[in-house]
Amino acid sequence: MGKKIRVLIAKPGLDGHDRGAKVVAQALKDAGMEVIYTGLRQTPEQIVSAAIQEDVDFIGLSILSGAHNTLLPKVVKLLKERGGEDIKVFGGGVIPGEDIPFLKENGIMEVFTPGTSLKECVDFIKDNA
């Protein structure tokens, strides 16, 4: 057996709803990954610090607040500044389709919107690990 894939799931910003993040976290655990969930209302700085400290392979950012175009790219920028550019970042939540190209241009590998299957999320991580 090789090294388990390590994924940090985080809720950036002022979101107070984390059911989706917890469902994704459980699906990743069920698929054999190690998952660290940081909880609600995390700053990009807190997320990046935790990701580097936990030596994760991926960060999954769940967001519903509408601040995705600000908060998600900021996490990528901070990773680069702090030596964590090898950590892959994906996002999910209520994100309008027209914002997805901007997020991908700013370092978010993939964006999962409502209705995406858990299998698709798991497969994305396994395929990119």
C-alpha cells in the first residue's frame, strides 16, 4: 500500500452551512483518503497554514457565500507565497457557471457545483493525486 491521499476540507469566509463539506469529507474517507476538516469560518491564512502543517495533497474549499472569486484565488496565492504550491486546490458549492473559468485561471483545478456526484469528486482526486 502506498501513501494515503491527504485532503483538507475547509469553509472559507463567513459561511455558516457545512453539510455539503461534511458529506464530501465522508465520501473521501470512505474512498480511503485521510481527511482533515477545519470547520466553519476559516480565513485563507488559517486554511493555508493548516494545509502546510498537515502536509496535504489537496485542499477542497466549500463556499456558499458568493465570495468565491476573492477567497479561493487568495488561498492559491498564499500557498505559492508560503511554499505550498504543490498542494492542489479544488472548490465546490454554489458557484455560478460563469465564474468557473475565472477560478480555473486563478489556480483552482476543478469546481464542483450542486448535483455533482460524490464519485466524480473522488475520481477527480484519485486521477490527480
